[in-house]
Amino acid sequence: MASIELINLHKRYGEQSVLNGINLKIQDGEFVSLVGESGSGKSTLLRTIAGLETHSSGEILIDGESAGHLLPRERKLAMVFQSYALYPHLSVFDNIAMPLRMQCKRLHRTPIISSLLPSSRRVKANIEERVKIIAESLHILPILHRRPGQLSGGQRQRVALGRAMVRNPKAFLMDEPLSNLDATLRVHMRRELVQMHREMGSTFVYVTHDQAEAMTMSDRVAVLIDGELAQIDTPDTLYRVPSDLRVAKFIGTPKINVFDATVQKGGVIAFNKVKLDRELVTRIDHTQGAKISLAIRPEDASIDASGEGHLKGKVQHIENLGSEALVHLQCGQSQELIVRCSPCLAHSLSSEACYSVRFNEQQLHIFDNNGKRLAQQQNQVNEGRAYEFS
Amino acid sequence: MGRLQPTLKRWYPELLRHAFLIMLAAVMVMPFIWMVLTSFKPANEIFSNEINWLPGHWALIENYTRALTNTSLIRYMGNGLLVVVAILILQFLVSIPAAYALAKLSFPGRFAMFICVLACLMIPAQAVAIPWYLQLHYVGILDSYWALILPFTLSVFGIFLLRQFFIGIPDDLIDAARMDGMNEFRIIWSVVVPNSIPALISFGIFSVIAHWNDYFWPLIVLNDQDYYTPTLGVVDFRNAESGSDYGALMAAATIVVLPLLVAFLLAQRRFIEGISTAGMK
Amino acid sequence: MNFHRRISIARYRYGEQLWGIGLSAPAFILMILLMLGPIALTMLLSLTDWQLGMGNFSWIGLKNYESAVNDPIFWKSLFNTSVYVAVVMTGSIGLGLLLALMINQLSFGKGFYRTLFFLPVMASLVAMTIVWEFLLHPEFGLINQLLTALGGTPNNWLRDEDWALAALCVIGIWHQAGFNMVLFIAGLTAIPKFLYEAADIDGVPPGFSRFRHITWPLLGPVTLFIVVMTAIKAFQVFDTVQILTQGGPSYSSEVLLLTIYKEGFEYFRTGYAAALTVVFLTLVILVTVVKSLFLEKKVKYT
């Protein structure tokens, strides 16, 4: 098992920059997810770590040693693809055995000569044993002789995992391995993968576009936006202390509510003609009148019966999920707001009616013009990690 | 086209079609039938003024024996087999890697090479016959197996066909193979080829038919009868006989046509599928 | 170690490119050697008066082409070839289409007929040409015998100035129709059935209307391919002519490739033959390009 470290990694396709100065350190045995929108570069990053794509500059260290110049097979990593990429013309057994066969000495690999060599029988037996052990742990022993075309999605997934596991790699790289499964199977496989991680103690690097999946499975989650690493943190910290507005918007379902606001004299925040009790601690340029963004999670907003909230909105739509309800409100011309509340309260609301909404000002996230997080009031700073602002 | 039990009226068009088709088919297939029948007949029945459909007296054995002994037909067939197989193997060795590179790898000159392939597709073999002849002449290998085989080692059609097919192989599969530790050679041999069998067979069929039936090139290049291909052999026989021993001549023609015909009848589906898919692309 | 490392880096960075070049190099070299180079050589030769076996030669510019233009045999050859191409194209494509349409509508026996009609395509043309020679035999050939039996007059077809080319055309159509039929069938089966069902609902009468409005347009791409292929193959006619008539009688069946063959490999007038080859090649490429452009416009339907 090994740690993976990326130092200032860049990847360019001609003029276009796909990966922009990625700095990432994954500890030995950690489960790290790479999340982002399509086109954010997460798959490219994974493939670059694997060696399937070349990087333009920067370093890749595996277990502290420079690996950036090594071919995929030399990096001793294993990859599970979204489409599983199983060899269609080989049986499950041969699929799993393939990496082992490739590791044999050259002579053993040639078709006819290998059957003449004396040691080849021992080699074959070894391989067979290894494959059977792995197959048993994945519960695919009974289907060893079948071809991928005859297997179900879940079975194919296990075979792909088996092929990765059999190599005893330094780390497992997974490129959206669960995307092709149906919802129930996906949830089931998530649990299995997490369990496998715990049992094996290996390093997992997991790419997904489903932030919920990443949040539930990982030790840490790395959010990629437009080829840059926006933030890497534990799921909890990522949720509660997002360092970038885009990260705040990406993580969390339903999406966080975002508002524009201005800074007034003395660091006081004015929003919607209301001055908030919160004040900005950090100085920013053009203090007076500077534009900032406020963000609040749906569960930190509530319908205010007294009518004395921060904002008024007209109810557009109520989603009753059974255990909770989401109220969609329209405030002003273009501003939308989602509030979480209990189903009984939601029941009492009427559509198209106006209600007052109150925020929990302690949970308000403040971002500057460029989307970077601004320090909050004293009692908030102690949680999470400290950030740097550019 | 869900039809219910057809009534007599509905039968009519179908019946007409079959009738028409059978008549046309008879005309189409007549040369084959006549060829075989004639090879069974003795000379007196061939050279008569009446139409004898079936042989009255079976001269099968005599005709075929003469066909096989008066010319070295067996040897010619052997030559044909050797040449066709050698060409096919060499074509595979050249075309498969090139098609793979064009389909899956990025390298400088890739586009230019593809344009070259398209350009060469338009060049019929006869247009370059003269330079080929000169090249072989000056190397001194005219009148040999090499002369028959070498010019055809490059099959631009093959490269094109295989490239189109290889593009359909998932990139992920090749990446997985790279992760498993295969180099590009191994990938071609162990991953790409086993998954391209239909395309390879289609191409093989095209190649074998084209070169077994080739007349123009062997005619130009061969003088020594020992190297004659089946096509040259049967024409040579015709020239030697010049209109007397039709029985044996038809027997010789039957022998030459038989291998491909049998192969075709056994594997018709493959043949026709191969051509259809190639055409649709 | 540093050197080792450098090699590693180079291999990593340029590996794919090197493999790509390496794997396609043999094919590329052969393309130059066997295709592109020879074409250039042919064009160069056409500008000389060289004859095989001669020690020296001189550059005579376009004189070879002049001689061709002034040569009545060349024009006859060109004319015959064009006639042959036109007739065989019409015949084999028309017949192929007709057969495909009929076979496609059968409820059983499709494979059977397909096989039968395809037989002429892959049987050795040379061997079958010899059979055809016998069939066309003035006295004992089946065709004349049948003709006599039906009350017509027999003829020495291959030795008859008026009929030699026609006989060759018939053999050409016989040889190619099956191939076109197979391709048309493939094209027809690719037309989704629901289009015909929609036509039923829309009230398009079956038969010619349906053919004109649905079948024919959707056969566009396949037809284009067939037309180009048939044209090119027809231009390349050689085997049948060389074996049966040698271009006679009186050049009534002389075709372009035969002329090239005679000039190049019987008279060894290499320079002149090269010039004729250039003409031949130009025609073939022209046909491909023109037909593609012309029909491409018509095919841009869907």
C-alpha cells in the first residue's frame, strides 16, 4: 500500500489547460474521492495518476518515489473502469489471471515455449491458486468459466474488482465504477466497497460525479472545478466549511441557497435592505459597497411565523419527502430559495402565498467577489481548517 | 409484414415472383450446370447437333483423368493455394498493425497516412502493373512465386476495412490491457485480433477470392509453366486443346471452380455478410 | 541512473507516438513503394519513348499522348470500353435491383436465391469464361443449339463484328449482377419497416409510388456505392476479352486494358503503354469523383 502525491501537476492539450496546478497528497490507506462536474478533469486526473495519459509538467510520487516517468504497468496501480473493460473473448478466470500472466517472465508468456518449460507447471498452479482465492472472496467462484457477456452487471463489476485485486497493487484507482448499475445495486455495492477498503486497508482513489456517493464513502473528498483542485477535506468539513462558492454549490442536496449582498461601512453586511447581525472580520478591498455572496443551507433557513424574517418569498412548490419537506419559494424577480421544514409545517403552508423566511445567521457562509470564502465571526473560525486566500 | 393465412389471391404475387426468379436463376446458373454436365459427356455427345441434356454414356472418369494428366492442373492448384495463403498472411502482418495504429494511437503523420490510404484505394492494380513489372524485372525475380506474392502484400482495402472495425473496439479495453502490463504488440495479438474475427474473416474472403481468380497479373509476370496459377493453367489448357477436347476442358474448369464454390456454399452467410457490411460502410 | 531516467521519461512521453509510427511504417513504406511511387513512375514513363530492353531513351514530352489521340485503335478502344461500362452498369445494377426487390419480398427461399445469383460472382471468372466460350460455340454451343431449336438463326457470336462486344457485355452483366443484388438486399433490409407502415397509414399506394418515395431515396447511399464499384470494375474489364476475342474481330471488342496490355507486354512499347495507363487511371478516378459528387447531392436527402 502506498501514498500518492501530486505536486503542481499540469496537463495541457495544446493551448487548452485540462489540469491546472494540482497539489494533492493522498495518505497510505486513505479512501479519497475525486468529484466534479463532467469536464472538470477528474477522470483525466485519475488516468494521469495511472499513467494512461501523460502530464505536461509537475510531479507524481508514489510511495514517496518519483513515478511520473513510469509506464502504467510499472507504477503497480490497478484501475477499475466505468465500463469494466473486461476481455470479452476470455473467461472470468482468464480475465482475472491476465495481470498475473503478464507479470511472468517473458519466456513464460510465449504460447508454445511456455508449455515446454519445466517450471511453467508450478507457475500455472500458482496463478490458479491466486485467482481462486480472489474469486472466493468476491463470491464469484461459481462463474469462473463463464464469459463476461453471460454475466450480470453486478457480476461483471466483481470480476473487474478481482482483476484489480489480484495484482496486489499499491493503490486502487476507480473511474465511476458504479455508474452503470441500477440504483439498489449501486447502494449495495457502495457498502461493499467501503467494507473492502476497511478490510484491505489499501489506498483507494475513487472518481464519481455523484457527490452524495463520494460523501458517504470517503475519508476525504477532493472537489475539482475546471481542472483545479478547489478543496480537499473530510466530507463533514466540506459540507460545513466550503472554501469556495462553487464547492458550496456542488456539495449538498438540495443545492445551497445563494444571495448577493454588499459590505457597508465598518464591515457590516447589508442584504436585501436589512443589515445582518454578522459582521465581516477580514478586510477586503473597497470595503464600502463591496459585493459579496451569501450562502445558506436549506436546513439553516426556516419559515418565520412572526413575519420578522430576513426575506419574504412566495411559495412556488412544496416537495413532501415523507421525513421532511422542501419548500421552494420565489423571492423577488430572480431569486429562488429552498427551505427545509417538517412535513406538518409544510402542510399548513399554501401555494402562492407569501411567507417570511429567517436565516440562522451563525450558519451563513460568506464569499467574496471571486467566490473565495471570507473569515466568519470569531466563534466560527475554530471549526474546520484554516484557509488561505489568494 | 404480419400477414394472416394468405388466400389464393394473396398467393398469386408470391407465386409469380418465384416463377420469375426460378427462370432467371436457371439462366444464371446454366453455365455452371452445363459445365459440369459437359464434363461428364463423351466427345460424340458433345459434338452433336442435338441438345443432349444428360450424358447418355458417362465419360466422367476419362474426362477428368485427361484434365488432370494432360496439364499439371494439380500443380497449378497447389501454386494457387500457396500464393493465396502467402498473400493473406503477409497482408495480415502489414495491415493489422497499421490499421490499429490509425484507429487507436495518436502520432505525427497519422492524418497524412490516412489520406494516403484513401488515395491508394482509388488506384486499380492494373494502373501500376508496368512499374511493378519493371521493379521485379530489375531485381530479377520475375517468373517466381515472389513475383506473384510480393506486390500484393499491401492491401489498402484491408487497412481501411480493419481500421473502421478497430475504431469500434472500446478504448477502455485497450487501456485495461495497458494497465495489465501489455505492450502494443501484445495488445494487437491478444486483445484486438480475437475481438475482430468477423472483420478478419470478411477481409480474408475478399483477398482469397480476388487472388485465386487473378488473371491479369500472373499473365504478365509468368512465363515458366511450373509457376502457373489455376487461371493461367486452365487458359493454357484451352489454348493447347483449341477446340477439340471440350469434355476434359470443362472438367478442368470444374476443378478450378470447385474449391471456392464449395467454400462458398459452406460459409455463404459469412461471405455475404462480409460483403454487405463492407458495402454499408 | 540519470541516463536510465532520461530514457524512461522519453519512453513515457513519446511512447505512443513511437509505437504509432513503428506499427504503421511497414504499410507506409509499402504504399510508397507499391502504389504512390509506381504511379509517379508511370507518369514519368509516359513522357518518354522508352521500350523495355532498350539501353537509353529520350524525353518526348506529350508525344505519346499525341500518338494516342491520333491512333484510331485508341479511340475505338476507348469507345468500346465506354459502351461496355454503360451497358454493364445499367444491366447489372438494374438486374441486381430487380432481383433484390423481388427476393426481399419473398416469405421463404431468400437465402436459396441469394446463393444462386451470387454464384457467378465468386466463381473463377477465367474458368467460367472458358465455359462461356463453349456455350457460345457456333455449332455445338448450347446457346446456338437452343436458338436453332426455337427457330432462330445461330451465329458465331464471338467472331461477329457486330456481336462480339455484346456477348462480352452479357458475360459482364452475368458476372456482376449477383454482387449488386447482395448489396441492394442489405440496403433494403436496413430500411425500417415502420416507414412502410406509415406509408400504409398515409395512403401511399403500394408498388411504384412506394418505391419512388420511400425505397429509392433510402437506398441512396448503397446505390452510390454500387454505382461507383460497378463502374470501376467495368472499366477494368480484361480477362474475358483477352481470352475470348483478343480485341477482335477488327478491334470491335478492343478495350482499354487490353490495349495497354498489348502495348506494354506484347509490343513492349513501355512509354506509350504508360501514357495509356495514365489515361485509364484518370478515367477511373474521374468516374469515382464525379459519381460521388453528383450522386452525393441527390443522396443528401435525409
